[in-house]
Amino acid sequence: MVDAETSNMLLYILLLAALSLGWWLGRKSYSGSDGTGKKKKRFAPDRDYFAGLNYLLNDEPDDAIDIFIESLDINSGTLDTYMALGTLLRRRGKVDRSITVYQDLLGESGFTKVEYSEIKLNLVQSYIAAGLLDRAENLLTELRLEKGSVKIRALELSANVYQREKDWLEGVSALTELLKFCPSSERSGYQNLASHFYCELAEEEIVNEHLSRARECLRQASAMDKHNSRVSMLFGNLEMRMGNYKEAIKNYLRVKKQDPDFLADVFNPLVECYEKTGKKGELQKFIDNTKAEETDTYVLTALAHYLERERGQEQARQYLLGKLAQNPSLRLLMQSIALDASSSEAQNEHKLFLKVLKENLENKAQYQCSNCGFELKNLLWHCPSCLRWGMVKHVRGMLG
């Protein structure tokens, strides 16, 4: 769904196109002289033009588009206007009409090869918007044989289609080819995307108990983007599952270095791996460092659970109260109240406080996309709103 600002900008573009059309029609009908010394009669632009312009100015863009489509000839001179109309229709949700515009253009003769390719690329985008992914894929197979910018855009759209189809293997293939031709400034973005596609493949292999295949997928994911914390997290889960606790620890600690925001998601398995190896000294060092350094509410809550288990409720509560003074948070407050083992009267009050806090926080998102702000209750690596990968992280602040 397009935002209001973008929609208005497109309407202004359409308005300018309409004004240009009117000027051109008027210019065409008047040349000043017929060669005999007599001035030619000056004709006004077609009245359909004014009707369309009137619809546009009265904020009736759909009617205006119909008028302009009916009154415009189809040729190289009007191609840009038609392309803008098709894009506007797509962004306004009139996808079927957008497809018709581009298909009509493809049915015309007289365009250059580059212009036909541009029409097809726009048609692909409308197919994708309509969910006609098989049609988009078929057209993209043809466009990927082209060269230059057309090939690059076709590969980008192919990756988009395969992502929607969850065909991660074909998506990786398209991105690998794209990396050979794209500008160097865009390589890191495509590498990160390919890395996430490999992670999706790895998760599928883990579900199917194909652990050796999953490991190979994760190696490929790491080769594409060594900074992707998701790769380290999955490697840690895989090694832990296979009983390789030392390797799991290495990978979980790597997550903290790559992106500290995800430490909360690996804290408990990391502690468990330390305990499995029997390395109490290393575990204590990790706990002490976390106590001293961390401010993430979710990490602090997990740490409090550990302290409660190992050292008792009071020490865990005192630790949380100290952190609560530094980092006001409803979650830390709720956990502090839950650990208070005082009189029965106070406990009844605490139960009420806990009930109110719990009901309030259970309805709040625990994760948020750092790119677009979309809120989620569970960790998703692919934001459903802006479609960016690896941007969803724990909520920070009072509600965190």
C-alpha cells in the first residue's frame, strides 16, 4: 500500500503529464502560417483532455486515468505517460487495470527493444502485485537473457518472486548470478539477502533431520555474509543439538559480537552449554560480565532467572532492583515483584500488581522492526511490513 505522500506525488506527475499533453495537442494544431501568408486557425486541445484534467483536479484519479487512456495515442512519445499510468494504477491497488495497460503496450508495434523490455519489467511488477507469480516467473526467464540494467532488474525481481514462493534454492541462484553484474555498492545488500535464503534452507533441512545438509547451507550462508548473526545462532543450535557444546558456545558468543541485540535469544542455550561442558569458571566469567555490562531488559530478565536458580530469590531480586533504578522497565518491575517473598499481606498486593502488569505486557509486542517500526510478538527474520531481513529485534525502553 502506497503512502499518502507518494500517492500525491504520483498524482502530480500525472497532472504534469496531462498538462504536457494539452500543450502538445495545442502546439500540434497551430503552426502559425500555412505558407500562403495566412495564419492557420488555432484549435483548442481535445475536450477529453479537459475532462480528464477536471477529474484529476477534483481528486477523482480513476476517472481521469480512464479519460487519458482513451484519448492518448500509443507511441514512443506517450510511452512514459502510459508507464506512469500503469504504475499509478498498481500502487492504487488497481492491479488488473495496470496489467491491461502494459499488455496493450506490448501488443503495439513500433517500440524499440529497450522500450519493450521496460514495458515487460513493469508488467512483471504488476503480476507480482496481483500474486500471479508463475506469469512473472515466465516473463523474467526471458528478461534474464538480456544484458545490462535490464538483466540486473530482472534478477532482482526474480529474487523477489522466489522469496514470495519460498523457493530459497532458486532465490540463491538468482542472487548469485546478480552478484556478478550488480554495482559494487549494492553487493553487501544482496549478499545479506542470499545469506538469509541459505538460513531458510538450513532451517528446512534441520526440520527434516538432514543435519549435514543444514551445516553445508550454513557454511554457504556464512560465506555470503560473515556478519549475519542469524547464521551463528543457527550454527549454535545445530551444534548443541548434536552434542558439540564447545562449538555451540563459540557460535553463541559470536552472536553477541555480531549483534548484541540478539544475546537475549541465545542466553539460555549458552548457559546450558556451559553447564553441559562442566566449565563453571567460564560460565561464572560470562555471568559476571553480563551482570556488569548488559542493559537489555530481556537479557537481564533471563539473568535474574539464572541467579534465582543458583543463588536464591533475594539475590536475584536485589540485582533486578539495582538495574531497575538504572533502566526503568515494566518487565523488570514485574520480575522484581515476582521475586519478593515477604509477608502474606504484601504477597496478596503483589499478586494484584503482577496480574495487572502481566495482562498489560502480554498484549505488547516483544519485537520491533528497526527499519519500519512494525511490531511483532515473536522473532521473525523477515519483516512482514517492509520486507527487510534481519531488522526485527527486541523492543527497547520502558515497555521492553
